[in-house]
Amino acid sequence: MEPWLIVVILGAAALVYALMLPKRKEEQSQQGSVVKQVEATLEQYMAEIENENVELVELVSQMKQDMAAKQLSQQEQLSEMRQRLVSLEQQVAQQDARLSQMESLPAGQATVSRETAAAVEPEAFLESAAAAGADSEGQDGTESTLPEQQPTIRDRYPELFELYDTGKSIDAIGKMTGMHRGEIQLILQLAKQEETL
């Protein structure tokens, strides 16, 4: 082969190589811009995720604060309900004690008129009953030997027991007789106690 032919072939190869070189640079620059776009998109996505994480943390902390406030208010309500329960239990215990004291009194001492039972508080009733018991004793502290004939409770309140025996409720008896509910209950309990003696 002739040397000039080799030079021509080498020159043609160099031209072809030179023409292909800018295309490679364009492809590399395009790939670089794509990579930059992908990086920018990923950075934007990461920033959005970080913002969402911050908002989520704030939301969780707000929910914790709300739950703590609700728990505190519920604990306050619970302690208030416990205090009410304790006071109600004390009232029930006092009422039971009063009732047992009233039931332990003899039948003659425990009877009270309608007006007195409605107007007198239970403590005052117990004091008056105790005073009546003291009056029934003699001057030297011994009980008087005179027998007292007192009518039974059924004899004193015939209308009440007649209505009760016919099956009327305590409220209905109260409306018909004008007596208070507590007074009727007391009379019925005293009558039961009197019958058992």
C-alpha cells in the first residue's frame, strides 16, 4: 500500500472521529443535565418529606398535649366523684345509724304526731324521745311502776293502715292523708317493730 493512501485513510478516520466527538460531549452534557434534574427532584422530595415529618411531629405533640389535658380533667372529675361517693356513703351511714336508733327505741317512746314528725329533724326527734324516756323514769332513777296503756300505732293511724292494707303506695297514701313520705315510712316501720315485740 502506498503511503499517501495510508495518510488519506488516517485523515478520514480522524475526521470521522472528530465528527463523533461533539456528539459524545452533547450526550454527556445531556446525561449531566438529566442527573442534575434527578438530583434536584430528589432534593425537593427530601425537603417535602422533612417538612411533612416536622408537621407530623408537631401534630403528635399537640395530640399528646390534648390527651394530657383530657386525662387531667378526667382525673379531676374522678376525684370529685370519689369525694361525692365518700360524702354519700357517710350520709347513708348516718341515716342508717339514725334509723337503727329509732328502731331501738321502745314503741311507746317512738310515736310522734304528724305535725311533730314533719317539722322536727331526726336529731331533735331522738333528743325528744330520749327526754320522754327520762320522764318515764322515777325521781330516784328507777322506772315508775305504773303501767301505761297506750294505744298501738295501728290504733292511732287507722286511715293510713287501711290504705296501706288495700295495697296503696306510700306516695298515694301521702296524697290522700296529707302526710309526708318519710313520716309514713317511719310509722310503718314502727308498726312492724311493735308487732314483733
